[in-house]
Amino acid sequence: MQLLSTILLLTTPIVSAFAPSTTIIARNPSSSNSILFSVADVKTEFKLSPNKTYLLDVREPAEWAEGHLALASPNPLSELTKGTWMNSATGVFSPGSFPIDRKTGVAIMTNRKIYIHCKMGGRAKQAAELLTQMGYKDVTALEETFDQLEAAEICEVVRGEVQDLTD
């Protein structure tokens, strides 16, 4: 049985996440299940539900100014980990700040779909864990680097600092 498993693993083709017909795996920290999706699926999600889907960029402001995805809202991890929030069910206070939608300037509701990205993936995972603790139900930390997301053409890449909430 082990030999068969090894043969299957060795003969399974390795596929790029950015090929149109392939899928990639991202883990939602709130569940043990894996979610399969492709970059095309992420693009489609934004087209079908633009007011219910969010892309958070948790890189720092200087990184944002060097280039950011036009669909993203800047929510640096350093800001998300500041402040205090209260769990309404338990009354317990914990460190953290709710992510802000740059279109409206208010906190994103906990029942919205949120994709999170950073430069290399580590901060995105930390932010996803924090948001899950805060009660967000549908959070995905993208495993791709910023450069990979830019190459995948999820949306336009904008250079420069945030001018206002809708730059």
C-alpha cells in the first residue's frame, strides 16, 4: 500500500497555480478543510460580488506606495494588531482592530468574503488568524507573493501612496 501511495505521489503532475485551468489550495485558519480555487475564481468573485468581497493588503504603507492591487484596501498588519476589540458574545476584550473598507471608511462586516495578501504570505496568515478570532467567517490568506498576484493580473496595479479612501 505504501509503495502504491509513493508511486501515485511521484507520478502526479506538478501544476502552476497561475495556469487558467488549475487550482491552488489556501487554508482558512478557522477550519481544517482546504478550499480549492484558481486565480480566475478570485477575479470572478470580485466581479460577481464586489460589495461583499474584500481584498486586504496587510503590507506597510511604504510597501503599498511601491505598488498595490487596485481592488485592495490598505490594512497594515501593524495597524490590525493595535487597539482592542470586544467579543460581543463573551464580553472579553482582546488586542486587535477591525479591518477598514477603504471605499466607505468603516469596518468590514464579519459575514463578508475576505482575501488577504502581503509580500510573501506570512503576514497574510497572521492577519487571517486574527480576523478569524474576531469572528470573521470567510477569510482566506492568499499564499501567493505580491509579485505573483501582480503577474496573475487579478486587477490593475497602482503606484503611489493612498490619496484618500477611494484612490
